[in-house]
Amino acid sequence: MHPRTLRRLRQFHLWCGMLFAPAILFFAFSGALQTFDFHETENGVAPPKWIATIASIHKKQDFPKARKPRPPAAAGAADGKPAPSAPTPAAPTHSPWPLKVFVGFMSIGLMLSTLLGIMIALSNKQVRRTAQIMLALGTVLPILMLLV
């Protein structure tokens, strides 16, 4: 490849990397929390609000909405019949933990690699200003789009 082409590709890589670095960090972190089900209510205990918020942003690209109250389960009790129970899901035939652990390590690796890329870009004096601008844009733009 021609040196000028390689220079342009490196510049494009820098722009894309710095623009998307904040989102990569966010989605890798929130995805790891979801992989281990930290965002779900367990035994009647709701997750911390910040986890529920980032899980909602990750899954639905929106803030969590208040849920409508469910109708009482005794709806069938008026005619004397017990309310039907929800079917229980079948137990998995294999353990999901090996893949969950792999995804957890993958999330950590992706976050570390992204942070390393940010550090490398910001330590290069020739591209520092561009890197800072693209990093700022990558932080502010998604927040603004979320609020619109």
C-alpha cells in the first residue's frame, strides 16, 4: 500500500476509535453486568437504580420507564377457579457459566484495549488535539441523542 494511503487509514482509525471509545466502554461494561444478570430483580430485590438505568440504555436506548401495576393474580378467583400458574421454564441442559465467564473476560479485555488505545492516542503530540476533540464528541453526542 502507498504510504499516503496508510497515513489516511491510520487517521481514519484514530477518528473512529476516539469517537466510539466512550460507547465501547459503556456497552462493554453494561453488557458484562447484564451477562451476569445484575440488572434483574432477584428474590424480590430490585437492582440498584444505576444498574437498571444503564441496562435500559444498553437494551432499549432509553431511560427506564415506570411499569404499570400488574392486575391481581386472583382474576380467576371471582368464578371460583384458581388462577392459572405461569409455566416454569425448562432447566437448561448445559451450564451457561463457561460462556458467561468468557464474555466477562471479553468485556474486561475490550475495556482495557479501548483504554489503552485512548492513552496511546492522547500521548501522541501530533494527533492529541484531534484525539481530544473526537473523544469529547464521542462522549457528548450519545448523551445528547439519549436526551432528545
